[in-house]
Amino acid sequence: MKFYITTPIYYVNDIPHIGHAYTTVAADVMARYKRLCGYQVFFLTGTDEHGQKVQQAAEKRGVTPQKHADELHIAFKNLWKKLNISNDDFIRTTEERHKKVVQKALQILFDKKDIYKESYEGWYCLSDERFWMEKDLKEGNCPDCGRKVEYIKEWNYFFRMSNYRDWLIQHIKENPRFIMPESRRNEVLGFLGRPLGDLCISRPKERLSWGIPLPFDENYVTYVWFDALVNYISAIGFEYDKDKFKNWWPSNHHLLGKDILTTHSVYWSTMLKALDLPLPENIFAHGWWTVNGEKMSKSRGNFVNPHELIDKYGVDALRYFLMREVPFGLDGDFSQRALIGRINSDLANDLGNLLSRTLNIIKKFKEGKIPPEIDGKNRSMEQNIQEYFKYDPTLKGFESYAANSFNSFMCKLEFHYALSYIWKIIGDMNEYVQKAAPWAEKDDGILSNTLYTLSEGLRIIAVYIYPFMPETGQEIWNQLGIKERIENCNFKESIKWGGLKDGIEIKIGRQLFPRVEEKMEIGDEVTATVTESAVAAEERQLISIDEFAKVDLRVGEIKQAEKIEKSKKLLKLKVDIGTEERQVVAGIAEHYTPEELIGKKIVLVANLKPAKLMGTESHGMVLAAGGDGRLVLIGFDGEVKLGSKVK
Ligand code: MSP
């Protein structure tokens, strides 16, 4: 079983932004998933280094295009490393292995007369690097990018693309999965419904020197798109490594943005047909990211740099956000506020808390070891689950129910559904832990079952989320005490219930996702600081402000005080807290005489459950601080009203 997936190769005219990261992360998710499922995977990405855009960018920097590309392609490699992209190859179009294949493909088409020379005139868009007919122009400008066009007349070489139009229409109609999503497929069919011209595949050297020379005419270089598209076959050995090529071609998915769908579905498909090669199984065009509703560009100053986001929020948070926020195929709007929202709710609250709670309870009640599944009273896992999951016993059915739905979402590249499906189970588990309340469970068998259920559920969830968040998936396993690496496991096997061995020692580690505090500033700008999360607080047994607020602290005045018979330490006090007088027993007899207490203002814990001490009822507690054998009552620095709340 083989699986070949590609991203577009990125122009090296600028540094990468989240739009580039988007396709590459999506391809990585698929590649990791398929590897887990036992496929032999080839995941290709790379850089598009020829053509006018790159030549101009190099000129601007005052360096040669080759030097420019040598420097700039590193920016992409670095980002992919930081994003944990698991590509198997990285192709650069300036590499010899690629140039040779482009020339070979050109020669094949030239020899079979699919390439011909003709005089041509028309409106040329420098940015898009293509000719337009006058009727297509929008107010005299390029209909695609809106920039100025130039009128150019010259001899050029053409690929007989028009010859393949009818065949391509039929292929698209017969193969519904060939172009996805469906709306894009219809768009391409609409485009092909109009007359299709031939494709100009050359540029005269005097106008553009930075390209691969045509093998049959040295006065020309290859049109950048003909050059670039060939990367998908040059990287896997077309015409120089027959076995490798046979193993991988045709590809399973070409992932790309909607703006380059025509070049892939029409130019590339017809080129392949002319070369007698089968077509890819699927071309998937995803949508575009805008930023706070606007197109992203450096000139607008809204260029979103993935490095900054990763440094601030972590790589898996960004990967999760990109895959979860917007259905793959639709446009999406990026804002830090939305990213922070996802981190705090889905990642810190739902997933992070679940792991931390589970592990801390195991630490506290089970000496830090995964307990066994069956309790002393033979209460089964199913009974446990059924009790709490009357409506949705998905947890136990992971291996069948969840896996099938998940797999079908993944095969359709419906990443957001796959994730929301898993988060539904995470939600169920949070509900389960709440209802089962293991911290208060007295029956040791039931406690064991509950804790096993939670940790086994988490082990399986880690496998599901691994393709999206490889570090997080592995971290969950590490903290559960599992030594294996997820990437070395088989998906189907590892999601089977019962894989977690009891008795292994858990290893509570870093919090998975620190909560991010959001502070709104001018306009829509968001500054955010990563703070200690609720998860860490729980680990250190910290309490939240809400929990603190549960303690009712009041200002009181001691009205009466007397010794309690037979007690060395205790005094019986009458404390006025404004609305009532309370009888309180305080252990301060060795530090204060009853007389000196009268009239003192103190802090009283007013909502403490009543207790009897040496036979005397106490309705509250007086606060005091101890040290060096001396106990000192807590008082006030100024005037305070009796009964006021101490905060
Ligand atoms: N070099 C060509 C592709 C050749 S593939 C044989 C190219 N390069 S690009 O760098 O301009 O764009 C690469 C990819 O990034 C495209 O799929 C494009 O859709 C995607 N994106 C660029 N900006 C984007 C967004 N703002 N949002 C999402 N994707 C975007 O085209």
C-alpha cells in the first residue's frame, strides 16, 4: 500500500507565511496518518525557484537569482522543521535532477509534435507570467491580480493543450474524486466549457533569462509553470529511476490553494496525458486565509509570520488551529483572538485538564500507577461506562465506531470533522470524570475502573490526535508512562481498547497547553501572554479565585472570652459580626488572656461547618498567624465595619 502526497512548490520570492504553512501542515497530517495506517508514504514539498518573480526579487536584493534562491529556500526548510513537517523529500527546481526531467519532458512533447513554434502577440502580465486576450482584461489590467499588463509580440513555443480538452472534461466527469471539493470541480468544468487555447511554454531569453533552457532552442527558457508542475514527477525519478517512478506515480493527492487550481487541473492534467502518464487520483484545492477580513500581504502590514505564532503559542497549537478552525476547502479568517480561543477552550480546558486531572488522581489515590481495569467486585468496564454514558457509549467502542468515522473524514480531507469528532469524545470523558467523581469514590474497585477508563481513553485519543499534533500525542503517552513512540505503532492496533498495561508508573510532566490570557488593545490587535495554566495550578493543588471566594471571611469583634474547663489551649469567644453574635472556640489560650481579647477586631471564617471542641460548639474560626511558638491574631490596619467581607 503506497501513498504519495504533494504540496505546491513555493516561490522563493518571499519568506513563508501562514498560507504556505497551511497546505504543508495539511499534507503532513495526511502523511502521518497514512504512515500510522501502515502505508508506505512519499510526502513531497519544495521550492519553485525560476521565473520572473524570483529574478525580480533577486535584482531587488542585488544578488544573482541562484544566490537568492539558495538563501531563500532555507526559510521554507527551517519553517517546515519548526512545524514538525515530515516530508520525505524537498525538491528545488534549480537542482540538476529536476532540470534534466523538465528538458526530457519538453523533448518528448516536441518530438511528438505536441509542442510547436508560433508568432504570438497579446497582453502579458508580469506578475502572473501569462498572456491574456484583450477581452479578458479588467479595465485594461490583469483580470487575475489587477496589475498592469504589457503588450508583447514575439515568437514562442506552444503546447497543444486544446487537443486534450474533450478528453479532460470526460475524465473529470467520470472521476468525481479527481477534483475536490465539488464546487471547485464545477468551476473547472465551467472553465473547460469555454474554448481552450494552447499553452505558451517558452519565454525568449532576452526578456527572461532565469529559467531552464529549452532543449530544442537555446534562445528560450521554459515557462515557469511548465517547469514547476514537472516537480511532481522529477522528484520520483521520471525517466531516470524507473522503479522508483513506477512505485509512486500516480500521486494520491496534490494539495494546493484555490488560486492555482487551473494550472493543476488543466495544464498539468493535459501535460500528463500528452506524456502518456496516468493522472493523479485527486487534486484538492483549499481556501485562502485572510487576516481580520483582509487579504494578507506585506504591503498591508498584516503578514502573519508562523515563526512568531509558534514561539508564542507552540507548534501544536498552531497546527491544531489551522486544521480545526476552517473546513478544508473553504476560506478562513485568521485572528489571534480566534487562535487564543481555541487554545484556551479546546486545548487547555478540554484536553489538557483531562490529562492533568486523571494523572493527579492516579498519583494521589493509586500511588502513581495505572490501576487495573476490573475491580474486586467484578464490576466490568462496560458497566462503568454504561452508567455514565447512557446516551453515547463511544469510549469503549473506539476501535470500531470512532475509527470508521474518523477514517472516513480523513479520507475526504475533512480535518475539521475528524477533530471535532475526537473532541466530542474528549467532552464525553470530561463529563464522565465529573460524574464519576473518582476523588470522592470510596469503593476501590470502582475507582480503579474509572481511572483505567480515563487513562486508556487518553492513550487512544493520543493516537488519534498524533497526525495533527505529533508532540502532544507523544507527550500524553510519555506522561501515561508508555515508552513506545506513536509513530512506530500501527493505528488500528493502537486504538484497540485494553492496550494500556496496568501497573505502569505514570510520569506527570509539563502541562500540555498553558492557558493564554487575552488583553485587547487598540482596534483588533491582540496581545497575549502565556500564563501558568489551570492545569499546572491543579497539579500544585492551587485553588482558583472562585474557589477562594467560597470561604466567607468576615470582620468580627470579640465581645466575650472565657476559658474552657479542662482545656489548656481553648477559649470560648463571643464574636459580633454585625448581623449576629457567634460562639467560636479558638485555640489561643496560651497566647492571650481572656481580658486582653475583649474589643479586638479579628477575621472570622464565617461559613465553616459547626464543630464541637471539648464539648463546646464552635460556629466559625478565628484566624491567627503562628511563628516561634507565638500565635498572633490577624487584625486590621485601620477602621473597618463589623461584618464586612475580607477579600
Ligand atoms: N510556485 C507556485 C506553485 C507551483 S506548484 C507546481 C505558487 N507558489 S506560491 O508560493 O505563490 O503559493 C503556494 C501556495 O500557497 C498556493 O497553493 C497558494 O494557494 C498558497 N497560498 C498563498 N497565500 C495563501 C493564503 N493567504 N491562504 C492560503 N493559501 C495561500 O503558486
